[in-house]
Amino acid sequence: MRHVDSFEIQPPTPTPTNGVPRSAWARARRRASRWHRPYTAILLTLDFAAAVLASYLSISVFEKATSGFSDADADATWFHTVTYLLLPLGWVVVLWGTGSYDRRYLGLGTDEFKRVLRGGVTVAASVSFLAFATKTDLSRLSVATALLGALAFILMFRFLARYALHVLRRRIGQATHRMVLVGTLPETLEVFRAVTRSPAAGLMPVAIHLTDGYAAARGLETPVPVYAGRNVLALVREVGADTIAVCGSASSEPGELRRLAWQLEGSGIDLVVAPQLTDIAGPRVHIRPIEGLPLLHVEEPTLSGLGWLAKNLLDRVAAGLGLIMLAPLFLTVAIAIRFSDRGPVFFRQPRVGHEGRVFRVWKFRTMYVDAEERLASLVDQNETDGMLFKIRNDPRVFPIGRFLRASSIDELPQLINVLKGEMSLVGPRPLPADDGDFLGDVRRRLLVRPGMTGLWQVSGRSDLSWDEAVRLDLYYVDNWSLTYDLSILWRTIGVVLARKGAY
């Protein structure tokens, strides 16, 4: 943190002339953000290698079937040229055409993988059309194996590449976009907090340019240097940034945003707009231009329909299978608990569920039987805020209970609640019912069934503040999707193995 000093206020520099004709080929090279070039080259190599590997495995496993390729034995050179060169090149060309190498979609979100899947469908359709048009005798089994195998390998290699990219961003701060935030101080600080919550996103604010003058920030502590009265383009070059983020009301100034876009033409600097829409996911926001005015249409949260039905079906089936498969583990844990402390194996506590209905949650007991009586003497040691009570080294937890909590095994009996329809696999965590009615925004959590895991759990668990936990839960409620559920389930595996925030 630093104080805003007066030396950072510079006299305005002349605004570059706008509307000057430029050659379409005269594009400036990016000054700071060059990570995407080698990263894209790596993806190109991995995608090509994935298609070659899939073709090789298809031929090796189904060697007899692939001999059905037209004149494959008579013209083996042409066959291998198609299999190991033309088909992999076709994959790369199609993936390029579907935007799978567009730097805007690399490194974060699901758009990159959606575009790869779209490319896979295109490749399969193209191969089928060419085989039909040329009347080529192909083995359906070998072709399907090669195409599906290539798609699987491409997705796997890209996932590994993304993981390596995230490690670079989190640990050494490399492969990032350096941003200058433009707007009022409250708006820019809100965007700063949002983009820095996830280092994996690769967005690194390096300066703030105030649109309402220096007086608004005089004497305040800021995480990055604050400037006012400067030419934004000159400031970007001075601090070595490659992205300008126009925040909140600054984006609504008539003509200003358009003129800024004109100034950036050919500069290699990205321009992004951060409107005053917080915690709303991309699928709910659509741009509808009307007479040159881009209108942001925000759709209502989807809490019903086929996707919601599929979620309920997935919950019940997964819970039933999970209870059957985990029965030996449940028996082992029950024996360990009885040896640790005489008392019930399970802990049943009233929790608030969907639409305010109260139910009893199932958990393995991890505390001594007199834990509730000892609670009053420990209230002043609470390490969290809000409606939760947490102590990192709670003396009421017996040794086996600590292991069960750290490994999240104590939560597994909640599959019973999922099977009964009281909970879901993914959703906001159920809160105790003895705190009365939820107040304010917290009540919105009750629009969906509580979950065994959720966005709160995969984002820090007990290490988060109450306000941050509520924000994450409300974000989940407003932006739920089946794909989002599956991604949270996948992230839960890593969080459980790392035992982060579990106590």
C-alpha cells in the first residue's frame, strides 16, 4: 500500500490526432504482454502431436481394420502422409478457425475448451464428407478412435498447459497482462480487488488513472500508484502496460471511449471495459447493439428447466452410488470414532435448506460428546466472523476427528441428505438454524439447495471472511450452470487433497 503523492500529477500532454488513415498491416508489436506468442506456439505443437499420437494408437490397436483404407497396402506412403501429416494439420487449421488460439480465451474460463470441442465436431464432419465424396473405404472404428483420441489428447494437453501457465502466474508473476485502470478511485479499486482475487487470470494492475481529479485520492493509501491529469496512452507506455481497463462511469462518457479506442489503433494495447456489473457471469450478459449503442442485456438466473432437472438427477444417482461404494470406508470410520470417544458415530444438527426449510445434516462426529457444553467458554476465541464459529486448533476435536476434518471425510455422510433431496452435491454450505431468519442478502442463498461442496469451499474454505463467503455463495446462486457444477466438483478434488482451509 502507498499514499498518493503530488509528484504523480503531471500536466496534460497533447492528445494524438485521431482518424488518421493507417495501413492495415502496420501493427505495433506488444510492449509488455508477449507471453501469448510462445504459449500459442506450444499449443500448436501440442495439438499437432496429440493428433499424430491418436493416429498412431489407432493404427497400432486396429491395424487390421485400418488396412481397409483405400489402397493403403498398395500406397502406404500416401496413407501415412494423410494419417500423420494432413489430418494433424487439418486439426490445427480447424482449431485456428474456431478461435482456439485466440489469446482472449487462453488461460481462463471454459471458452477455450468449448472451441476445441466445436473444432472436433468440424473435423469429424469434414472427414466424413471427404470420405463420402471420394468414396474412400474407411474403417469406421479406426477413424472414430483416431478422431476421439485426438480430441481427448488435445483437451488433456491443453489442460496441462493451462496448469503450467497458472503456476507461472501464481508463483512468479509471469505471463500476465499489465493493466492501467481508468475511472474514479472507488470504481478502480473495486476492479482492482476483483481481478487480483484470482492470480490465475493473469491480470496485474500496475497503475490507476483518475478521471475525477487528484483531490479524490489525496492522502489515501492505494495498492498501486495513482495518477491524474495525464494522457492515458503516454502513461501506459511509461509504466510498461499492455491493457487499459476503463472502469464504471468512465465508460459512459459520450465520445471519450470511442476517442480512446482511436488512439490505441495500431499501438498493440488492449482496451477493456469494466461496467458497473459485479458478480455477474458472462453467459448471463449479452451485447445487443441498437443504432450504434451497445446495450448490455442481463438475463435472470436460471433456477429451473432441463439443466436444473439434470442437476437433480445427477445428485440422486451420484449419492446412491457413492453410499454403496463408500460403505466399507463408513464402517472403518465408525469403528475409529467409537474407539476415540464413546458416543454416537454421527452428528445431527439442524440446518437451513432450500426456501428456508430446516433439516438435520448428517456428519461423522469429530468432537467429544460434551462439545456443546464447552462452547460457551470458547466463544471469545472465535477466529471467524459472521454466523460461523471456527477455531484452528479447537480443543473439543479428538485426534481422529482432526484427520476426518482435514481430509473432509466427516462430510461424506451428507450423501444421505443429497439422496433425500435435502442437499445437492454443489451449492452454498448449509448454515445452522439456531441463528433465526437470515437477514439481507444472505437470504438469497436459500433459493437453491445447500451443497456438500461449493464455490466457497474451493476458494479458501475456513480461511475466508464471512463477507467473502457470502459473496461467493451469491455469485453461485446467480450464475449457476451444470458445467459450473462439474468444474467445482473437479476443483474440490484438488482442495481436499491439499487440505487447504480445513479445520
